[in-house]
Amino acid sequence: MNRIFAILAVLMVFSQAQAAKTFVYCSEGSPSSFNPQLATDGPTFNASSHTVYNQLVQFKTGSTEVEPGLAESWVISKDGLTFTFKLRKGVKFHSSESFKPTREFNADDVLFSVNRQRETTHPYAKVSGGSYEYFQGMEMGKIIKDVKKVDEHTVQFILAQKEAPFLANLAMDFASILSAEYGDVMLKAKTPEKMDTAPIGTGPFVFKSYQKDTIIRYSANETYWKGKPAIENLIFSITPDASVRYQKLKAGECNLIAEPSPADLPAMKGNNKLQVFEKEGLNIGYLALNTEKPPFDKQLVRQAIMHALNRGAYIDAIYMGRATLAKNPIPPSIWSYNNSTQDYDYNIEKAKELLKKAGYPNGFETEMWTLPVSRPYNPSGKKMGEMMQADLAKVGIKVKLVTYDWPTYLEKSKKGEHQMIQMGWTGDNGDPDNFFNVLLGCSAVKAGSNLARWCFKPFNDLVQKAKQTTDIKQRTAFYMKAQDIFKSEAPWATLAHARVYRALSGNVTGYQIHPFGTENFEKVDIK
């Protein structure tokens, strides 16, 4: 009899588990961290800032418009230098086996989250490597003069200079709010790095576990300040191969897949059990040339490479025509895009001529790092690398192709260990500064986000002037001139602006593609 009861109990638990709504997202790569302050990549943001955390302000789902987040309101002083935020009351932090919060979210958490990145003397400044690439690349330490706690639910940011995109910057992933109390507890336990590997936030999902390169598990936040999400269990099934992701989707093992292969899209669209979403991408795919390393320190060599690459062929072969050829470092959908910029044509003879002028009549040997994961801006780094390798061989440049796993690729590239590297970017706030300054500014070389390691004063001065004025016409004029300089100097081979696609099972509701290319499962449900 006891055995029968035991079997019934197991069956009951199994049936309850089946009844619980579980959503499986087949992601393209592993997170490099679970603290978005330490990262710039989509897999990390999806696994942390869009699941576990919130920011003071946030972007409305599917748009670049800023709305209240953990701050319910704000006031900007007339001189544009003081931002006063009223914080939301009653917001609870997550609990875990090693941490049970004793208080709700307040001003101390905002100060902790900002000052960890801003102050070199902060107890967490050097934890987990202490590389705050976004914060440093955007010069936030220079922009923010002080952060003040006015009272438990009021915070002031005092700026050292006007910063046109400042409010939008606070909606970005690096501005996620961490728990100061959790930080204190982990510091006392002498395990401060746990804050970045076992995250505690205020977001819609509670982190449960991570099996490296395989699976991440979350549960719905029962006390979420916006209301408990509809899905009770969220699983990230890390699946780097796009064709395997598609097979899992067809087999019902995934509810949503990241970065479907362009070659599979027609079949997906023809399957009435699936949904395919698409949106104009706020992105740029590029090949960065490390200007700190010869021969890429020579402008003529960089220009030669632009002429040697048959970029139009990549649009057909890699993107299956679902992208446009990129000539500027920002996508055409962002204001200040310069239509009149003169692009480089595919011209082997011109490339050879430029190499000869640069002192390399017979070419040279070099390395190219190829993307190890599918990204919105480049669905197949390996295939593109092979095509580039063949193109460059025609002008005497012998290229060895190299790659690493995704976290290693990011870490090594930040240090400038590459010669040529495939990379790309999806905008985070809809502002041109998010491309020009973060990817090509002088401060971004030290921060690690400027992979060309290109610091060119005439360009940098224009970018700095642009972000310190709120006059859109003036900002546009500065950025348009900066694009002409960028094109002439050629620190990147600009490749493509790709359309973004997502494939879902037919029973998924409430999903929207975010213009920034990241995922938000807060409003997702399963019929």
C-alpha cells in the first residue's frame, strides 16, 4: 500500500510540473557573466539584465522611447546638469539559498550600482576583473560628477557636463541595479565574485542555476513589482549551431530560437506550426583592423583592404540578401546617417596599387578572428571568414583564420590581442553616440570596446562636441562630418546592416522583437 501511495505522489508531482508553464529559449551562445556591468554582448544581457535585473528607466517594449522603471519619475534641472529621480517603493529583491534580503530596494542600491563602476576605491571595483567596458567606453565616470542619496527614495545625479543621451544611457544594460545588501553579505562571506555569478535583482525572473555552455534555469518572480510573469519556468538552452536550433524548434524542444539561419527562413515561414518575426535591425557588422599593429597602422593598407573585399557577395551568400551593404558605422535607421558618404568599390587593381604605395607590393601575412556564434549582424562568421580569406589572397594578403569560444573571444579582443577581427554591434539606446563614442571613441580604446583601437583626434573631437549639445541640428552636423572622416581613415571594413529574425512555436503569445536585438520574456505566454 505504501508503495502505491509513493507512486501516486511521484505521478502527482510530475503532473504538477507538466502543468507549470515552462518556456525554453534556444540561445546562440553562453553569457560571459551574469553581471551586465561587466559585459557588452547580447547573450549576457539576455541572461542577466533582461531577466534578473531592472534599471531606473527602461525602454518601452519594441521601441526606443524611455519610460519609468525603478524610478517612477524624474526632474531635470534647467541647466541640464542635475537629474533627480523619485524611486519606486515596495520593490523586493530576489532571494536565494545564500541570501535573504532584509529590506526593499532603495537609494543605497542605486549608489552601490553606479559607484562600483565609477569609484576605483569601491570595495567591488576590482571584483571579477573590474572591467566596466560600457561605463568606461561611454566616459560615464567623467560625465557623472556625483551621485547623491537625498533620502531613501530620492537620488540625484550631478553631471560635470551636458550629456544629450544621458537619460537613455540609464536605460541601458550596464545601468542595471544590483543589491547593495547582497554585496555586503558576499563581501563579509569573502565571496564577492558570487554577486556576478549568482545574480540577485528585482527583475521578472529569479536565477536558479547555470550549467556552463549548456543550460540556464530561472523561475518566475512571485513578488515582481509589475506582477508575476505568465511563464513559471524559463530555460535557456545554449545551442550555438543555427541548424540544431531549428531542429529543436521543429521537435518542440524550444519555444523560441535566436538568430535563425537565413537559409532556413523560407521553410520556417512555410511551416504553419511556427511563427517568424522580423524587424529592421539597429545593427552594423564589421571587420575591425587593429590600428595599433602594423601594417594596419597605415591608412593606405586599410583602404586597400576595403577595395579588396567583395562585400556585395557576402550579402548574397551569408545573409541571403536579407541585409544591406554598410558604408557608415551607424545603420540608416538612426538619425544623422550620412547618405552622401562615398563608399569603397570592389576593385582588386586599386587594392594592389594602394598596397604598393604603402610599401607592401607583395602583400603580407596576418590573422583574422572569425565569430564563433551567430549574431544578428553576422549569421556565419566562419563562412564569411573563408570568403574574406579568398578575396584578400587575390591581392597577396595571406590570412590565417582563428577563433575561440565566445567568452574567450570577447575577453581577448578587449585586450587588443587580434590583428583583424569580425565583430558587430546592435544599438542599445537609439542614439548615434552609442555607436560613434562606444565603438570608435578614444576612451573606448582603454575600455576595450574600440576593437580597431583607433584614436583619431579630429573624429573624437566631433563626437565629444555632438554629445554635449542638445541641439539636434548641431549634433547631426557633427556626426555627418565624423562619418566622412571615419570612411577616409577606414579603421573598419563596414560589412552589413542585417534584418533581425526570430522563429517561435505557434503557441507563443505576447512576444515582440526588441529593436536592440535582445530578448524580454516578461510578457510572453504559452497558449
